[in-house]
Amino acid sequence: MRQSILFSKTQREFPKRETFINAKLLIRAGFIDKLSAGIYTFLPLGFLVLKKIEKIIREEMEKIGGQEILMPALHPKENWEVTGRWEEMKEIFKLKAGKKEFALGPTHEEIITPLVKKFIKSYRDLPLYIFQIQDKFRNEKRVKSGLLRGREFLMKDLYSFHATKEDLDRYYQKVISAYFRIFERVGIKEKTYLTFASGGTFSKFSHEFQTECPAGEDTIFVCKNCNQAINKEIKNDVKSCPNCNGNSFEKKKSIEVGNIFKLGEKFSRPFNLTFLDKDGTKKFVQMGCYGIGLGRLMGTVVEVFHDQKGIIWPKEVSPFQVHLIFVGKKEVKEISEKLYNELIKEKIEVLYDDREKSPGEKFVDCDLIGIPLRMLVSEKTLRENCVEFKERKTGKIKLVKIQRAKDFIKKYYAQ
Amino acid sequence: MRQSILFSKTQREFPKRETFINAKLLIRAGFIDKLSAGIYTFLPLGFLVLKKIEKIIREEMEKIGGQEILMPALHPKENWEVTGRWEEMKEIFKLKAGKKEFALGPTHEEIITPLVKKFIKSYRDLPLYIFQIQDKFRNEKRVKSGLLRGREFLMKDLYSFHATKEDLDRYYQKVISAYFRIFERVGIKEKTYLTFASGGTFSKFSHEFQTECPAGEDTIFVCKNCNQAINKEIKNDVKSCPNCNGNSFEKKKSIEVGNIFKLGEKFSRPFNLTFLDKDGTKKFVQMGCYGIGLGRLMGTVVEVFHDQKGIIWPKEVSPFQVHLIFVGKKEVKEISEKLYNELIKEKIEVLYDDREKSPGEKFVDCDLIGIPLRMLVSEKTLRENCVEFKERKTGKIKLVKIQRAKDFIKKYYAQ
């Protein structure tokens, strides 16, 4: 894409009133725009990142058998009265259509459970794994942390349905692996801990995925023995690590990037979601639910990967693979144009800074936007028949012959 | 995909209380589920169709320079007060977060205009084309027509920004061509008419795209001379065809599948969206807006393409390319399994009915779901080392040698 026609532009200053680095950087670099507290627009660059994250999550959900659907955001009040959460959940947005009342879905257990009830009759219909990537709404009080906490936010929610607890346990472990694959591809796996959190009626613990980050609003205690963690909420109730019994912990600030929950019969009981088992008796379906916020994941990546100059996108979630820049006169620009078209032909994702700006301005924008590779064309590089690659992460510079530039990029991304 | 694990199932009966064929068929065939009047869940099959429609629209929007973003559904009341539509638009859902009031976005002019204002300064920043594919909310009174009219619905909305009326006029024509390409790929172009509708302050007419259909809620008058149409609303004000001056019309029932509007300065004035022109003066930006409802398009396709037995999907929007069915015992199934795996390797999209059901049930489901090609494996076809293809649309049957099946499918879809 040509930067000259890119509708969002970088700003010289950080936005006022934003305290979190993800909001500061993403707004200044032109990835998002704030409409209201906790409500953001994804601009073209931000939308590209969002689509990359969506793709990763979708692929990993499909690998563990997830079938994708799309449920509505408008939920009839009746559904939420069945579980008592119409009154219980304080953050539900409520509205009226004539005499009928609706909730704006903060989550979808109240919708998926009666939906699945229409199709599940026997043990043969189980297990079942259903997910969606969909807009959620929560009337949050504190919404000052950019994309980390929103009143409106995109979420992947997966729901699983099982004939037995053992089958739920087995799938729960598969989801944990899938989540770590997602965090690995997004770039934050090394800083992300499987964390014990409070459970419910049907299981002693639930799990969160917490990413270590100084700006995080959560606190976790990482077991020095097994590297799993306990969240602050349950720290007092748990003497030793529930995983390995170790009792030496390190306290860290963190961001919750995912949570998973064994619901058991919590929702199948009120909605009477049963199945006919092999032995001829009716039993309640065992359920699990598994969430990841896409915007929050994007915000977390920025909190973890940035420096003074801007964002440092991990390879797989960067809006583009290469930021092509030219510095020089007409002849240099002509060669850049040619290179741009060649890269596009090779299906390499390029942001091409074709603007007539000073080299300084271009370099500043480039560091701010944070694409992993900068490809510079200048009189100096052309004298050696080369382009210059600079890795955003390390600052490492390498001159590469023009005709080998494509291969250099492909190799970089294949690593 | 294996039909045995497909979570949605076909139903024996049409749903009660649905009067429109799109809702009847899509619910019975397991594409959608009704949560409340005008509020639907897209089940796995319906979600696949939705994604195909989304892909077509996205590609055609990108071809005419559209940059994709994602705006929120929660809109601050202030934005809507600027234009007076907070009171004016009766179908706005309204809600509160603390003392702050929000609209659930029924459209996004009130959001995109101030957003673009942040980035447009000079004529050099124009023109600009921005679109999104996003969930809209309207508190409609009449919501009995399935996917044709919803309280919550996915819409593609494109907004264009220009320095001059002439440039808006030029782009408006480009959008008309893009829309016809979309309708062609979706399969309904031949039945879809560019239709004059009432304009506004800034243009005499707007345009709708109306698809001929007996179940349509709209009425159009098609000019026998030029094949463009006039909608009922303006029929009395318009003596002859605004396009060719012809005055012989044919009355038809139709569904509105898209509309486009020259907004002119309607929104740039209240939001003071100006730019510095070449001559050094400030001028208001000229705007256009262009909508297509994705669900409505899906519903329209079903209204237009079905028969007594079920849906007849056009090639490019079918959830799968082939419906593979076997009739027979173990050996037949084994060969079907092999064929299924081979087709998948070739990246052919297959729904494979691997269930142990009677041939009759399988055939009924197959016709109901409406994938363009049925591929049957039976003892009879295997005796000739063949599979049998049946085209859903024509009922035409053809025996094809097993080893040539893949090529047959590819050729069918390349036509």
C-alpha cells in the first residue's frame, strides 16, 4: 500500500489524556482512533493487525475442531433471566425495543446453551466445539487502559459441550495448548503464564493466561519451580503451587490475555441442556468456555514490544512485512516504484512511503509504525546496486543486492 | 467438512411462524437460527455463505480504492445531536452508561465525518474512500421477512470524500459498476435493476439496486427502453424515465439489495468538514455513501434461487463446492472416505455426508442445503469405476470416471 493514500496519518505528539502506552502509540501511529472512553475505531493499519490476529485465532480454533458461527449482540432479557444474570451482572448494557427488553451481549453462554439444546439429543451428538469472533459490550467503570479494557470489544469465545467431565478435562488441556500456540504466533508466549484463578461450583480453579508487563493491572505470583502462576485473588487461599506444590513465588505485574473455564453444569442445568447417554439415562451436558479479546491482545503486544521511538511488531501480526522507503531524487524514486511493484507481484506485503517528505520525517514514521523490516533505497545504496534492510527489533543493518531483496524478505519471514 | 460432526442439522418441517421463504429454508436447512424477531444467529453453513459474500464485497471495494476500517457500534449521543438525527431517526436504539447516552449505530455518517476531519486538511488529502463491514442496529417495527430486514444486521458501508461534485459524480459511477460486479458474482445481476429513488438537498435522485422477486416488499417500474427503474416513492413525481426519457414501464415486485447516495455537503456542513483548495479557499468536502446488507443479500439469493426441494446456491456463494454422498455398504464408504481426502488435498470445498442414514434422507438433505454439485458414490457408479455428478440447478446427471472427478469439479467452477 502507498503511504501517500493511506487515510490515517501519524501524529507528531502523543495524544493527551491517554496514560497507557498502547493507546498512546497506537493513536499516534495511526492504528486506532478514540471515539469515547473504551470505544475505539480501528483505522486501516489497526484493522490489518486485527485481521492478522483474527486469522491466527481462527486457524488455531479450527485445529482443535472449532466450528465457527456468529451470534447476535442483541439478547432477549428472558435468556438472561434464566440464569439470574440479568440482575447479577452489573456491566450489562440494557435497552428497549417497544415493550421488549434486550441485553447487549457481554458474553454468550445465555445464547449458545439454548441454541445447542435444539441440536443435541444423544451422546452421539457430543462432543461439540463452537466458537465465534464477535463484538462484545460491557459497561465497564474503569476504561483508561486503551485497548486493554473496552466498553465495546472484539472477542473470540469458544464453547465446548461434553458427555463426561473427563472429556471436558481432556479438551480443556487441548485448548490450553491451542492458546499457547496463539500466544506464540502473536509473539508473547515467553512472557505469558498459565495462571490459576478462582473456580466456581463445578471446578476448584479456572485458568487465566497472564502476560508479564509493567503496565499490567493484574498481579500474579509465578512459581519458581514449574513456571505456572497464581493470581492475586486466590493467593491467600492457596499455600503452595496447585500444579507442583512448590512454594517459592515471584510477584509480577501482568495483563490477562485469555481465560478458560470449566463451566460443568452451571448453564446446562438452568437451560435443561441434557442428552440421552449410552445407558439410556438423561444427563446434563458438561460445558467449558474459553475467551480471548482480540483488541486486548493487540494492546498487550504493543505494551510488551515497543521502545522510545515506537511500536515493534512481531512478525506475524505486523500490518505489513516491509516498510519501503526512498531517500533521494527522481531516479531513486523511479527505482523504488519498480521495486514496490515487484514486491507486490511476489505477494509481499509492503507499506511504501512514496511521500515527498524529508528523510528525517520518513525515518521517524517508520520507527513509530514499527514494521519488522525497513527497506531503504537511496543514492548511496544504489551506488552499490543495493537496498538497505534495517530490522526494527535489533536495529541491525544489512546491504542486500537489489535482485536478492525479495529472497531476503521471504527468508526473514520463513525463519 | 464431515456432515456427521456438523453441529447444525436440517429439520424435517419448515419452522412455524416464518412467512418468508428465505427464513423458512435457511432455518430448515440449518444455515441460521432465530433468536428473536429480526435477530438471527449464523450457524456454520450460514457463516460460510456470509464469509463468501464478505469476500466478494471486500474484493470489489478494494478494487475501487476502498480502505477498510472498523468503527464501533456504540456512538456518543453528541455525535448524533450535531445533525439532529438523535431525535429525527426513530429507529435508533438508545442506551445509557452512567450519565452518558449512546446510540447503537444504525449507520455511520455521524462517526466517519468527524473521524475523517482529523486527517483531511488540503485538497491533496482527497479523494478518500473508506469502508467497513460491521454490525448495524435498527429498531424496526416490521421484522417478519427473515434476513431481508433485521434489528441487527451486517452491513458494508462505504463513504467517499471529494474536493468537487464532479469527482463525486465520477466515483459514484464507479461504485455503480462495482455494485453490479458484486451482484453478478453473487448470482443476481440479471434480476437487479439500477433504480432511481428520492434524493436529498444535494442531489435530485439517489439510487437503489432492486432485485426482482415476487416476495419483495418494494415495487419498482422498469423502463422498457433502458432497463433502469424508478421506485414507487417517486413514480408520481417522475413522468418519464430519468435516464432515457422513455415512458413505458413494467411494474415489478422487488427487494432493495443496495443503495447509494450523493450526500454532498449534508454531513460536512454540520461537522464543518472542510479542506483548503488549490485556490487557497476553504471549501466543504463533498461526500457520498454506499450500503449493502450482507444478510439481506444472502436472504435475497435464497428468495430468488430455490425450488420446492430447497435452496439452489449460485456457485460463488455456496457454502461448499461439492456435496459428496455415498449410498451403500462398507466398501462404498471406504472409497468415499478416500475421495473425500483427495478432494480436500486439492483444496476443493466438500461437504461429505458420512452419516449412516437412508439414501432418501441424504438426497432430501442434499437438495435442501442446495450445494451446486452433488457427487454420488454407490455400488452402481463404482461398477463403472465412476461417480455421479448431479447439478442442483438443472438436475442434469453425469457419470464421470473416478480419477477425473477432481478435474470435473474444477472445470465446473472455472466456467
